[in-house]
Amino acid sequence: MTVNQIKDDLNKHLGKDVYIKYNLGRNKYEEYEVKIKELYNHIFLVELKDNNIIKSFSYTDVITKTIKIIYD
């Protein structure tokens, strides 16, 4: 999977709700229900559904499987 493929997938779901599973290491995970807010050259922004906090992730996080995006 390339950065351009990830950007295309995220662009299709811009403004929609997705789930993100974030790997913290040592079998620790955090799961978020988020809305994809904005896409930039190296990062993308998401807004958490529960408390309106903005988080940023890089496209390489998806490539290295640090985060997994689950589209509904």
C-alpha cells in the first residue's frame, strides 16, 4: 500500500465516520470512533466523536500498521 492509495481511500471517506485502532506496543491498543476532518501532504486530522478532540496521524502510520483504519 502506498501513500497515494491511502490518501485516495481517506479522501473518499472525508467527513465520514470511521474507526481507528491505534497500536501502542506491547499488546496495548486504543480504539477511536472518529470523523476524518482534513488531509495534508504528510498527515491527516481526525476528530474524536466523544469529546471533539483533534488528533493527527501520518500516512506512514498506516503503512507501518501503527494504526488500522476500519471503514464502515
